[in-house]
Amino acid sequence: MKDSFTIYKDNHQYVKALNYSSERAKFYLDNKNYNQYIQQTNKTYNLLTNDLKDNKRAYKSTLDAINKTRNKAVDYERVKLLNNLSFSYLKLKKHSKAIENSKRTLTLARKAKNDTVIAKSNELLLVTYLETGKNDSAFKYLEPSLKSAHKIKYDHLLAKVYNDHFYFYSNIDEHDIAKKYLDSSLIYALKSKEKNAIETAESNLIVSYIYNEEYNVAEKKLLEILNSKNVDTLSNYYGSATLNISFVYEKLGDLKKAYYYQTRYVDYLSYVVDYKNDSELEKIKTQYELDKAENEYKEKELILKQKQLKNEKILYLLFAILCFLAVLFYFFYQNLKLRQKSKLKDVYQKTQQNIINATIDGQEDERKRLSSVLHDNISALLSSAGLHLSAIEANHPEIKEDLIKTKAILKEAHDKVRDLSHDLVPPVLEKLGLISALQDLCEKNSNSLIDFEFNTFITKEHRFNHDFETKIYFIVNELFNNIIKHSKATKSSLTLDKTENQLTINIEDNGHGFKKKDDKKEGLGLSQIKARIKNMNGSISINSKENTGTLIYLKVDIPEKKSNAGSQFHNI
């Protein structure tokens, strides 16, 4: 029977799952049920690592649990935490700490006779040494990792271990031996029924065939993948197979088929970019919101005009009949017109505000969509292309110079795609939240000409609603841009605080300031900021005089938190 944590997790309600897990862990800790506490902490670790890809938070959660259970929990359970800590070090690229902690965990796991942790620690040491290119050290863990994995009879781990052996022997150019281990990896991957393990083994097997110039075998395997009804035609696995079979047919001399599959690969890319991410639907959605706002304005304007016409007719009739009341009715008429104009102005301002908010919402959705496409698809495809070029380079040294230039171009494109993805949606904001993202923004904008000081009375770990964080971040970013472009300031400060349900932001600079301008002459950027803050049930005040700097004060209601879907964990 599923508990609440599992139900929340399966429904992608990750915030609720984490809150529930935190409450259960605290309950177990308060009642000194340390084994249950460790099991609940491990559930949290798996969610943070596999679903949310928040490796830093997973590391902190595990380290905190290790400290709280020192000399309290039995070693059989506690070594599970130490094993998770080693994986966190590996994911955070702290290889020396991963190795040191894994060796310590392995020693304790042997004493506690926890065979599962022994097997995982051996595999983790092997992977870490392979990642760092230390083949001599990795060699020491080939046999222990395989032996301990067989002992616990865990098919998924066996598939990974055999795959690690394939990488090791490939690195030392023992491709015949590597091929045997790869065959075993595929066997256990199929037994485990883990999709990622199966696809990894099959992809490596096909690359091995291509490397050994067994193009006919590679062709057969690739056709099985492409003709399978169970393969996701939007996955990188399918796209890689399409590109690989085009390369195989080129090597076999069948340029017609090579061109056909190259065309299918281009169609695949086009479909992934244009249809899977549904950019046209987002544009239609944004346009719909704009059209809806404009139609509401026109409808209200028509009603007001009809009312105005009716009132004017009444006034003219009364004026003809009651001439002696002309002056009285004249003032009445003028007053009525002013009221109607005021209503029209209010409707117009509200409509403009809706249009601005709908436009910005569309832009933010588009930012997120484009960032996801660039990072998850285009960047991965460029990396895959680079690997294929490396394979070609090894087989064709006579065109090495051209391949080096091509790889350099691909790397430059990859870097630009990555930078563009980060500009659209800052990774610090996605992973660490608003407080850390704003501190990072201050550091990025600080230079020899201007220094941005960051102050906060809110803990860095505090997270708000994801949409709320995104809106606040880009509002502050726009205000920073105004300071840099127009204020000629040498120092600026950002201060954050919050009450029970409101966030306050102070931005101050020592620039030359400015005179108070008419609202009609405000720039588009400031108008959009005011409209967005008003839509968020907030307020903004700007105090500035010439040569005395500027103080901007924001106060915004904090919305309730909502869950956010995460990413999946991938091993080497």
C-alpha cells in the first residue's frame, strides 16, 4: 500500500512530498526511532537526486542525517547514508571526497555485513576512477565490483557494472574484451527491465559495432530499434539511432539510404523542436490572452459610449425645454462627461495592464520552453555529434585537421547554446531559489565601476512559489539594468526581508538621481514593472532627487507554494 509520500511523488507534487517527508523524519527523530528516520531520509535523498536533480540539497540533507545519527543508529542502516553521501560527492564532481568517503563506507559496510552497500560502494569507486581517468586505480575494483554485484543478484546494478567494465577496456583499447562485457551488460539490462539501462547498453553495443566496422550487424540492430513500436520517437535514443544508421549506410556505400535516414533525422529534429515543445500553441495562447483583453476593453468602451450618447440626448432635450436651467444643466453635463472619461481611462489602464501582464507571462513561458529545448535537446545533440566526430577521427586520421576544426565549431555552438539557455532562465534560480539567484545577480553585475551589495534577512534555503520567484527575479534584474545604464552610480545595495505573507525589497544607489516625471512619460520598462507588481498585489515607490541617488521600495504579497516537476538522475 502506498504512503502519502509515494502518492505525492507519483503525482509530481514534490513540494508536498518533501514537506510530508520532513514531518515524518522529525517524528521518527523525536521518538528516537533512528532506523526509520534513516529510511525516510533516504526517500528524500532519492527524490531530490532522481526527480529534482537538486544534488546540493540532497548532499546537505544526507550530511545532516549522518551527524544526527552518529553513535545512535545501527551501522547496517547508517552506511546507507554514507553511500548516498558518496554519490552526492560524485554528482557534485568532488571526486577526491567521493573516493575517500566510499572507501570509508566500504570498510564500515563490511563490518556491518550490508552486502548491498558493499556492492554499490565498489561500483561507485570504479565509476569515480573511470571518470577521473585513473585506469590503474579503476582496475583494482573491476573484480570486487562484479563479485559483490553478483552476490546480491541485483540485475540493474549488474548491468551498470558490466557497462563500467566495457568503458574500462575501451579506454585501454581492448575492444574485444570490452565487447564481451557489453554483451553481458545488455543481458542484465534486459532482465532488469530498466529502460535507461537497456537503451544505454544497446547504444554502446551499436557504437562498438560501428567502431569495429561491423556495419551489417550495426545496420540490423539499428533497424530493430527504428522499427520497434515501443521506442519513443521523440527520445534521444531514437534520434541517435537514426543518425547512426545514416552513418552506417554511408560506410556501406548505400548513399541513397544514408540520405534517406539523414533526412529522417532532420525531420526528427524539426519535430522535436517545432512540435514536441509546442511553441506554436504557446504563441496562440499568448495571442488569445491579448485578444481577450482587447475585446473586453472594446465591449466596455462601447457600453460607455452608448450610455454617454443617451445622456447627451436627454441633456439636449432638457436644454430645449428648460432654457432657464441651461447653466445648471451645463455644469451637470460637464461633470457627467468627466466621470465617463475617468471610467474610460480606468478601463483603458486596466486593459493595458492586462495586455502587459499577458505579454510578460507569454515571454516567461517562452523563456522556460526555449531554455528547456536548448539545454535538454540541442545541447545533447551537439554533444552526441562531437562524440561521433571523435569516432570518425580515430578511424580516419587523414582528415584529422578538418575534423578538429569541425569539433571546434561544434564546441563553440554548444557553449553558445548553453550560455543562451542560462540567460533565458538562470540555473541558480531554478536550482537554489530566489535568494541565491539575487545574490548571484549582485555578484555578476558588480565590477570596477559599480558595486552591488546584497543583504537579506531571509535564509538562502527558503523557497517561494516558482512563478513568483521568476517574476521577482526579472523585476529586480530590470531595475539593476536601469541603475547601470542611467544612474552613473558607483555603489548600489539590495535588501530583502519578509513578514508572514509579504516580501519587501529595497534597492538604493548613490547615482545622480532624477526629477519626478509625469506618469505618461515613463519608460516602457518601468511601466511594465509597475503593471506586474500591481498584478501581484504589490506596491512600488520610487524616491529620487537630483544628485542624491535613488531609493526604490517594493512590497509584494507572497503566494502559496506550488509543486515543480524535476529531472531524472543519470549514472555514467
